[in-house]
Amino acid sequence: MHAWGKWGRNFVEYGVAAARAALDDAGVAWKDIEFVAGGETVRNGYPGFVAASTFAQALGWNGARVASSYAACASGVTALSTARAQILAGLADVALVVGADTTPKGFLAPTSGERPDDPDWLRFRLLGATNPTYFALYARRRLDLYGATTDDFAAVKVKNSTHGLTNPYARYRKAFTLDDVRNSPVVSDPLRLLEICATSDGAAALVLSTPEYAARHGIESPVRIRAVSTVTPRYPNTVIEMPNFATDSAAGSSAPTLSFRDSIAAAAYEEAGVGPEDLDLAEVYDLSSALELDWYENIGLCKEGEAERLIRDGETTHGGRCVVNPSGGLACFGEAVPAQAIAQVCEVTWHLRGQAGERQVDGATCGLTINQGLFGHGSSVILTS
């Protein structure tokens, strides 16, 4: 990775730094990379739209094939999936996956221009529904449906701030108390400032290869990608997902067995042949502290409405059943959109290798990452040692 923060530099610098670190870690020369997958960043002009070739040029043209992917916050795993498919198809033995971003100050805003047929433009301009508005609607849903309390949300922030204290790549490395969270300003009721992730600069990169290629480079027991899920919702989608501001009607067609978020992890479990009971750690998409509780249920750590019990009982921190966001999560990193799903895979990999330092999950052999992107992009990866 390149450390998260507000550095004010070109996103390419971050991506190149992360790429070179990944190549060094793998013991692979850049000239030997056969395929480059880049996560796009639409806020950084044309170079951001063609991210894979941008990074390939910055590293020095080597003739590799390239592909760039945009799936909002799921962009990194879409890029990873593309590289993995090239390898599984026998078109490449080794690939590089890179995502990097430079973000403007403040919450993410729509790109410029008048686009009344664009749902994302409409939700900002017509409804004034910034991202924290959506996060707060989901938080209110938990309060109303499951009896969650605002202290449950605050407890998630406290946990993640503790996890991220020793993470050298995290932007925020400070332990917060419940009172710190309670006393921070309300941004979108019921969520407070410390419960909403920031926007950040940052980068992450991975080297993927066949097992045979890894063995030739002296890696006898590599971390393996067991599954990649990039599913979309099924009709009718009865839970609001950004950027939409209405659900599908279930009057003429019954709702699917699994909600969209449930289906993301379910597809990964099915492909990997494992279940939530096998997880030692999970990196989940905590855009808000309240949203992390939803993910506990979506990845099967508990039944619907039981997430609060897990956070209250300490089941998602060290010594508990499954450590969630040992990196500190977006609470400590902030959003660097095309990099964050890749960063989740980096974090799980370090734990499976036993290289996570003071935040190490003891004996970790199986981990999951999960997030989602605008317009129904699923994103989940299961890795094992």
C-alpha cells in the first residue's frame, strides 16, 4: 500500500509506490508482469479513466496487456477479478492489480455538469442526498427495526480506532472513547462526525499468479484466492441502494430469497466451499459505524437483528469469534475509492501470512473482504493460507 491521508499529490504517484512495493514483496520484476488491471478514478481526469495504462506507462511500458475497471467502491475487486480471469484462462501467469485515488476535500460530490437523467446527479441535486444522508437512513433503520442504540454505533468506532492504532497505512491512528464519539458533532442524525468515514488519498496493489509461477519464485505456500464475488442485485430489489432513492415494487413479483448484500457473501461462500463459521477475520465496508453492523448479518456472522449483540459481547474484536476490520477499516483509512477493496485484500493477506504486527489475528487461516459499489456492484473475496 501507499499510506492513506491527504497528501495533495497526483494519484499516479501513490499507485506506482504501491505497485513497486507489491512487486518487491512478490520478488517479481516489473518487466515480467504480463497483465495490468487498474481500478479507475473518475475524479482524476483521463489518466484516471484509463488507470491500468496510466500505471503501466508510469512504471515503464513493458508490453503488458491492460484493462481498467470502474465499479465505484467495488472497482478494486472488479479489477482483481479481471486479472484472475486472465490467469485462470491461461492467458497470463502473473498479473499486477493497482488502485489509487486523490480525493477533494469534504464528502464526495457529483461530477460537474447538468445530467437530469443520471440517478447519481439527481440524488445530490434533487434530494440533497449526500452519502452521509444514506448512511444515516441505514442507521435509522437499525434503530427502528432492531432496537439498536447510538452507543452501539459508537462502540463500533471505538473498536475500529483501537484496531487501527498500530496500522502504519492508516490515516487516523488515535483511540477514541464512547464519550469522544458521543460528543462529536451530529452530521446526519443519528450519526456523528466520528462515525462517518472521511475521503482520503491512498493506493493499494497486488501481484497475482498461478501456483506454479509462485513456486518457481520460491513461494511454496502462497495465500490463495478461493473466491471472488461481483454479483448484482436480483429483481425486485426491496432495500434502497445508492444512488437510487426508491425500491422496486414487490407487488407483482416476490422478493428474492437473499437481499443484495446477503447475496454478495453467499456467492463467495459457495464458490470457496466455506462458510461464515470458517472465518477468522473479515474486512467489511464501514462507510459508517452503523453500516458495519449490517455487514455482520450480511456475511452470516449472526442472524438479522442480532449484530448489536456481537459488538456488545466483544465477538468482533481480538479474542472474539471473528475479528472484523482488524485494519481499523474505513473509520481509520477513509475512502480512496479504487484502492479500498484492494487494500482489504492486502490486509487479509498479511494476517494469513502472520505479518500484521501488533494487530495480528492469531492463527488466521481464512478471511473475507466485502463491500459494494454504486449501481449494484457486489464485491467480496475469500482468501485462505
